Amino acid sequence: MKHTELKVVTDDTLKELRSFDVITPDLYHDAFASKLKGMGIETNLDVLSQNNVPLILDKILKIQKETKEGANSLKENIDLATVAIDNKDEEALSAIKEHMSALQERISALEEEVYIDDLTKAYNRKWLFDKVLVNDKFDKNGVLTFIDLDKFKVINDSYGHIAGDKVLFLISNVLQKLEGVDVIRYGGDEFIMISFEKDLEYIEDYIVKINEGFRTKSFKFQGHTFKVSLSSGSSTFKAGRNFHEITGLVDEKMYAVKRAKKEAEALTA
């Protein structure tokens, strides 16, 4: 089972279980197995649980533990601040302020651990479902773009996964340069761009400029030189529209672009 597939299944499983107050190992196991079956993936869960899953759960438990400690520290600071105010102790208030600033920095770091993709530094699927969607629906009007790298499997197979990882980081970095747009690594070599500020034409023009730039430049890795390009599909959406409906639309548009590229290549071959 590929790491990217594991991450997608894990994200979907955690999303489904987030309404539960208590998540037992058996509950997680059954939900995870159900998601695997739904994606048509066959694997040995006993072997999987001995390798990747504990690492993910350990990270979640670590974050939960530190969040609880942060909440307790916040309460202690509030209590100390109340006493300091009553006593008009400026020195104590200053110390509390410094402690609160450090606590805020730690909370921000925790949020980054939860919502940032380790490899590309783009947002991850959890951020999308936690921060953007409400019951899988948009609460504002906006634009969504689905992006897929062309022939990414060829890059991985020909030059190795390290080269592939570097390409993913490069693409993410380029996409994140567009102001007013949030970039999410949706899985594997798939990215989503969401904007509540920019219009459809603005974003589509930017994707065109990216591909024009890639056509004039080559990616170099350990003595190898190869080209990189993107295929994308975009759509506007209204508040209340279901996320999966919109991704279905842009997915079709993106694959139409891929088919057109293949047909053009066949004509020039």
C-alpha cells in the first residue's frame, strides 16, 4: 500500500470519526478497513498496524496531550493574572504576558503540525475539511481548481521518489505564490487551489503562466533533465454547494485537458 493511499484513507477515517467523543482501537480499525474496501484496496491490516498507523496515531496523541497541557497552562495564567490585577503587580503581569506569548507560539506550531503537509508545506486534507467546509459544504462563494501533474508516475519510475518529492515541493511552492489563494495537497500529485477572493479568470491565467514557464525550463536532478507540466480544471461555486459535487466537475475538466494533451502528442509523434 502506497504512502499516499494510506494518507488519503487515514484522513477520510479521521474525518468520519471526528464526531465521536471516544475513539477505541476497534472503532478505528473497523472504520479504516471500511475505507480501504470502499477504495478497492486490499492489504493486511495487521501488518499495516505494526508499521504506519501507530506513527500517525502517536502524532495525534502527542498533539492532543500538548493541547491539553496548553489549556491547563492558559487557565493557570488567567488565575495568576487575576491575582496580579487585584494586587496591581505590574512585574507579575509582565511575566504572565511573556508566558502567554510563548504559549501562543506553541499553539500556532501545533496547528501547523496538524494542518500542514510535511513534504510540500501546503495545507492538507484535514485543514480543508476542518477549516473550509461545513458538513462537506462551502459557506461562501468562491473558485476551486483541481491540479494534477502530467506523467508524474514516469518521473517517479525513471528518476526515483526523491526526484518526485522535489517536483511536488517545487509545484507547491509555485502555486503558493499566488496571493488570495489557499493551496491544499489533496493526495499524491494532486493539489487543490481554493479562493474566496480571486475570480476564475485570474486563477486560470496563473495556471497558464506556470505551464508557459515550465515549457521554457527543464527540471534537473542528479544529472537528469526532464520537463514538468500541469493539467487543471476550475469551477466557481456558491455557498451551500457540496464539495464533492464541485470536485467531480473540476475533475472531469482536468481529465479533458489531459486527454487533449495526449491526442496532441499522438498527432505530432
